[in-house]
Amino acid sequence: MKKVLKGLSIFLITFFMVGAVVTKLDKGTDEPLPWGQNTTTITINA
């Protein structure tokens, strides 16, 4: 059961991180992302 919870928490963290990136891109790229545009593209494509 603990393995399931750990996997679920990792999934949720990843989900929220992706959501934050998508939201940031949706608002437009007026302000540059801290880690640069390339990383974001790779993250979405992966």
C-alpha cells in the first residue's frame, strides 16, 4: 500500500508541475521562463 501512495504522490507532483508550465505558456511568453524555453519544449514532448 505504501508503494501505491508513493507512486501517487510522485504522479501528483509531476501533474501539478506540468500544469504550472502549461498555464504559464497559456498566459503567453511575455516573461521568460527561468530555465529557458528549450527545457519546457522537451518536457512537454517527453
